Amino acid sequence: MNPAAQNAAADKNSGSRSRKRKNRDLKNGKPNGSSKKRFQTTNNEVVEEVNLNKGGDVNGGSGSIVVTDSYLSDSRFDKCSVSPLSLKGIKDAGYEKMTLVQEATLPAILEGKDVLAKAKTGTGKTVAFLLPSIELVVKSPPIDRGQKRTPILILVICPTRELACQAAAEATKLLKYHPTIGAQVVIGGTNLSSEQKHMQSNPCQILVATPGRLRDHIDNTAGFASRLMGVKALVLDEADHLLDMGFRKDIEKIIAAVPKQRQTLMFSATVPESVHQVCNIALRKDFEFISTVQEGTEETHSKVNQMYLVAPLDKHFSLLYAILKEHIAADVDYKVLVFCTTAMVTRLVSDLLGRLNLNVREIHSRKPQSYRTRISDEFRRSKGIILVTSDVSARGVDYPDVTLVVQVGLPTDKQQYIHRLGRTGRKGKEGQGILLLAPWEEFFLDSTKDLPIGKARVPSVDPDTKKKVERAMSNVEMENKEKAYQAWLGYYNSNKKVGKDKKKLVELANEFSKCMGLDTPPAISKQILRKMGLGNVPGLRSK
């Protein structure tokens, strides 16, 4: 929906929309001088009731933030206490009315308060923290151009490279009429020295970063630590995801590297105990907890037609091909995400599907960031396309109009399954999800009993299709098969249930090897096998 249609939708719903400002101290759940209605969530959080009526959507261009499932308020940005130049940038970006997340959080953030905001992905939270951040820079003293190392004023931490790039792209749009303010991004997978030179030679008052690469700069870039001492606002975007990915120690080091006298903003889809713990070290005691996720709000995964399929491992490649062909025949505008267990299995499946003449692209952590950005933008814009991916696309990255999500193999847990599924069924549209498991992976379904997931009809795979897939697999590069075998073994070895019986695990891995058309399993270095704890397990070949 274009911005004009978005605002028209908001006007249409204005008579029935009821909104309340959410304002709460997370620690004690008591109102700060407020008598607004509260309710208690299943996590025992006390928050104010919010009526989130669905409005339109805000569509950005390539590399921009796409606001999905957005909830529009009646509040306009031009009534907000921000500079005229920022308002011009907001208008040019196509935004006129705030989402409810923006309406709820902007007043407190603009007042300089620390905020923990519970908000789902795709509700406008990026603008909610970028716009006040830009205002902080605008109100700061002008930078002395003669200063060798100018201070970084705003530091935004994102869990993935894709999210960081999206946030930086959005910042650049909002800074259109602030030519002296620069936003830069530093992420893994790019050249460190190039980033160092770029930060030195270009304005960098706003820095968006992934945790690992930021630590690289703290440790290895001359003068970088001193530049961080100018930080006035620290933003932790998708805080729960940051912690799920094991960045707790990185976050602690980053917090220690910036001034104690600063504003801190945390945005998180959920508020588990791990987020509470970070709140204790990151936020001031008088921070505000603002929840825009009402208990009972329909989740994306409940709007998706979910199916599972259990079949022997040796049928998975043929079944995947049959599932995709059926979907392509049923929807000319198909747009499919295929999730695989690891980066190397992703490469294998992409290679196979490409040799089966499907319009396929791949994204995973082994690809350089420039490639990942290009493919991500292409998939975002396109229809009639399949993206085979690892979990770099599972969360936070918004692809409009995904018609089908296929998950091949065992997800790490229920949350991963849900996050992957959440790439479809967005903007109020219906979606479809299929989970393809082997019989020994069927135990995973015990964790999904509370989800509306049903058994799928097994697509027919005739002998000709089976032979076609086998021929295509025989042409897949041997290096891809070898790396996929090792990665597959490592992935399932780390699963407590599958990896418990090492002998059985190796038997399953060798079955996977046969599925790739190999008579003999690939050899793995003794050092890697020892690291896996598989050094003396029979059935493995070492080198």
C-alpha cells in the first residue's frame, strides 16, 4: 500500500480506534502517576491495555524498512517536537501518520528517558528510535571539522547484518535534509580497514553495528574507543534476538565502552529473563516500559496455513522439488523461502534446485555481505522466485508477499520454527508453511501441539521426477556435497536428542551422504572430528 492509501486507511479507522499511552516501570509494574487500565500478561508483566487496530502498511524501497502488520494511529509526525528538516525527511520517506508503536514511544524517548519497548517486528520501531536519535544529534554542538577523531553520538546495535543494513538505510533516508549528519554501518563479512577509512573520512555521528564487528573496532581501530566516549544514546534493537544469539558478553563490553551518562533504548519482541538482566545494567532505574503487544493479539503464525510432512530422508530432495513445482503451478506470483539447517546445506539445496531449472537464489553466512545485500534486495522486489536460505533470513528481515515457507529438516526449537514461518502471512495476508521432517525428527512436533499445524498430503513423485532429481544431484559440485555432509553432521551432533547416540548419528549422516548420490561418505579431518567428539565413532572416514 502506498503512503496515500496508508493514510486514507488510518482516517477511515479513526472513529473506532482507541489508544492509550503505555507507561510502566518494568521492575515493579506500578503506574508512574497514571490510572490507566492495566492487564497482566502470561509473563507476569503489568502493562497498559492497548487497542491495536490494523491500518495500512508503509512500503519502502530497496534496502528500506518495510512496515508490516503496521498499526496506524491518528497522530501525525508534523505535530511531533522534531526539527523542520527531520519532518521534511519523514515526509519524503512517505510517512505522515505514526504507527501506534511510534505514537507510544516517541514522547518518552524525545523527553530523554530510557525506554524498554516491547514491540513486534514490522510495526515501525526503527523510525521510533532513529527519529529521536537524529534530534539528539541536531541539538548537539556542531562538530569541529579540524578534530581528528570526531565523536560518535548515536550507537545502534542490531543482531544481524541484514537488520543493521536496513536500519542504516532508513537512517540515510531520514537524514536527507541533514547533510552534515552522517550514518554509517559496520558489520561482519566486510573489510575492516575499508570501514576504518570510511569512518575517518566521512561524517559518522550515527553508527549502526553488529556486536562482533563493533568489538573488532573497539579492539583494533585506533581512536575508536575514544570516539565512543561521545555516545549520547545507545540503542539495542531486537534485544531478545541479540541475547538468543549469544551476544551477552559483547553487549556488556559495549555498555562498558560508552559513557554512563547516556540515554538507552531497548526494543524487543519478547521480554524474557535474559532481557530483564540486561535492563539492570543498561537502563537507568527510572526507565519506562512501554508494551505495544496486547495479550491475545493474533500472532503471524496463527494466520499461516501450517502443514508438516514426515518422509524418509532419501525422499526429501524429490519431495521438496515436487512441493515447489506444485506451488509454482498454483500461483504465478509465487515467492518462496526454503530454510535449511546450515549454510552448507543451503548451498547444496540451491545448487540442486538451480540444476532443476528453478529460478533460485541463495543467502547464507558464508556469502560476502555485498552479495547477501544484493540478493536480499532482488528477492524483496521480485515475484516468481525461490530463495534458499539459512537462518540469516529467519527474523527481522521483511520480504513482502512471501507465498510459501518450506523448512527442510529439524528446527533448533519451536521459536526458530515460528520465526521462520513469520516470513509469510504478513500485512494481513494469508501464507502457507510446510515443515519437512524425517521419521527420527518427528519428535519435534511434540513442541508444536499448541500451534494449528496439520499433516500435509504427500505430493506424488513419479519415477521420472525421481530420476530427474537424481540426475541433477549427480551434477552438483562434489565440494558442495562434502561440505554439506560435514555441516549436516555438526548440526545434528549439537542436537541433544539426535546427537545423544553417536553411533546412530553417524548412520544417519551416512544415509544423508547416500541421498546426495555418494557411495562412500566424504572424509573429515581428524581435528574436526575430535572437536565434534566423534573421533572414535565407527562409520566415519577421517583424513
